[in-house]
Amino acid sequence: MTVDARPAAQQPSWPDAGALAAVTDELGRMPPLVFAGECRTLRARLAAVARGEAFLLQGGDCAETFAALSANGIRDKLKTLLQMAVVLTYAAAVPVVKVGRIAGQFAKPRSADVEVRDGVTLPSYRGDAVNDLAATLDARTPDPRRMLQAYHQSASTLNLLRAFATGGFADLRQVHSWNRDFVRRSSAGARYEALAAEIERALDFMRACGIDLAAMPTAHEVEMYASHEALLLDYERPLVRREEATGEYVATSGHMLWIGDRTRSLDGAHVDLLRNVLNPVGVKLGPSATPADALALADALDPGNDAGRLTFVSRMGADRVRDLLPPIVSAVTDAGRTVVWACDPMHGNTVESGSGYKTRHFDRILDECRGFFEVHRGLGTWPGGVHVELTGEDVTECLGGAEQIVDADLAGRYETACDPRLNTSQSLELAFLVAEMLRSP
């Protein structure tokens, strides 16, 4: 695949060109992390979402870190996504396509190239694939060899994820029992008791009809896909491979890749990279996005108007989604475009708490989801999915929720490397509340 000299935003300044060349050459010889067939299957699943026949649940870490790699951590993120998916599947009465922000989310865009810590100017932390979070000049100096570690950690994560997804961990009855336990323990459990009881009755009905859930692969195995922001071009480009049978190119770093709101320039290198691969692709649309921007991106990334190829992820903020999103959806729909519409209710609602922590309030996250659904209901289009930053751990990074996390609680377990994530309880609460939106006329 030919690489041109288009402007590339949000890239690190590597200090050693020779070391960078050696790393990209080694990445180019590595086995693919994912395969073309898997990416095509995900496109088919997302095509159903675009037609209103399925729902997309995409979630995981804001930024994966090398230090956080563990079997338990991967298991707990998957467990949370599975629990959310069961609730959403029942409420929407359609399949839920499960896509993790996992096995590749090691690079982050930054508002500035440098930051000042204790009077010392340091390069900004750009994710573990680039530099280290520690506030020293040595740690913050971009090191291309970290991309090799990102590759190997992604491979390990994908291996374990596939094992969990097909090895019985995802059994429907077990996942439902986890949700029942959440409902019993949650401070807002009474609100969700009715829906949880409905799911249990449905499972009992299936058993009474002689349906052997244990003998059904779909009852104890799941399809789980990996996604990340295709930000770090020196990592992504060497992992693009040409499929011999078709001549098509596939980005083998992940099943689904997306372009961030800060790198979606039509003449930029990120759009140029993803326009040439067969993977399903997403684009984040923030408050500055216009209907013309969305149409131009659709023309560039999905010229054939193939359902499942393109996902637009709106991240407008709770205060603006009801005003800014409708003209974009209308323009794309009126142009005959078939895309997946998803809501990222996290990034547009980030604030600094009184104690100085970057945080988000659960009520604002919920309100943006609600506004997203209102817009699509009003236009007669399908609110196709949610895209959230979450963890399977009991962190204290986002305010509010049934457990009423307050500013004073944030310091207790504020563990994110970048942006605040919903903890397990908040994630499941959001799933039950989105389920109510899916059931509303």
C-alpha cells in the first residue's frame, strides 16, 4: 500500500530515526493480530446494526497500559461487557455486537505536545506505545521500541480474550446470575429488578420448552471483537497487509479501527490510511463537526455505501447533542447513506473536579445517551449503539451513579492513565438505563 506525505496530526517526535526504522521493519515482519475473515464478519454484524437489526456495544479502557496487563483484568472487562450485553439484547430484542476497546488502545491524542510539572517542561504522555506516564524527562521521551511491547501485549490479550469468549466463561446462565447479583447489591437495584426478572422468566420458559441451553453454542460462546483508535501511524502502517486471494488490504492491528475527532481531517494521513483497508472503520464526530464534514468523510471512507463499513460516533456533550446531531443525521440519511450511528457520551462531558481530578458525572453521561436516543427517535433513524470508556474494576473516577461517588471519593481508586472510566457498577447501571431507552417508543 502506497504511503504519501499527507499531514499527520498527533504524532510523537521520535528522537532516533534509526531506532524507529528498525522497529517499523520488525513490526512489518510480525504475524497479523487479526485476520481479514474476522474483519469481514464484523462488517456483516455491523451491517445489521446499520439496518436497525442489531445494537453495538463498544467499551473498554481509555488507555491500556503495560503495567495493567493481567488475566484477571482482561476477564473482568469482558465480564462487564457481557453483563451489559445480556441486558441490552433482551431490551432491544435484537443481537448485540460486542466490540472491546482492547488489545491496541495504547496511544492517545493530547491537547499540547508538552506539559509543565513542578516547573519542568516535559513531553506529554501519549500512551504506553510512545512513552511512560512517569513525570521524568527520561520516561516521557518517546521510545519506538515501546511499539513492539504494545504489539506483544495486544497478541497476549487477544489470545486470552478468544479463550474466554469460547471456553464457557460467557455462558448465558452464568452472565445472568452475575446480573442478578448486581441487582441485589446495587443501591438502585429495585429499579432494575423487573427487567432482570423478565430475563429469568425467559430463560425458564426456554428450559420448559425443552431447549437445552448447554447444547447451544450461542448460549455459552460469544463473538468478541477488538478495536482501538488508529492514531499512531508508525504502528498501524507496518501492520497493514495485502490479502493474496483478493488483493485487498487489511489493518491487522485490530478488527475495527476508528479515527478520532482531532485527526479526522479529510486530507490527513489517518483518513488516507483507513480509506484503503477493508476493516470496518469509525469516525468520532465532536461539536465542531458539520453535516458537510460527515458527508465528505462518508464519501472518502465508504464510497461504495456498504452497510457495516462506516460507523459515526457522536461525542457532542450533553448540552449540545440535541442541537448539533440532528442536522448531521438528517444530511447523511437524506444522501442515502447507510451508516451505524453510535453515541460516545464520555468525551464531551469531561470536567475538572473541585479537587483537581479529571472526571465525568454519571448524570451527564446518561443525559447525552438520552439526547442521542431522542434525536434518532425524532428523525426515525436507528440509535445503533453506545461507545463507552469503562473498566471491570471498582475504581472511583466518574462522579455519581447509584453509589453516589462524590469529589472526596475520587482519590480512593483513581487509576486511569488518561481519562476517567465508568466502574463496573456504573457500567451496568448505564446498561439498564439504556435498556429502558431501547424499550421506549
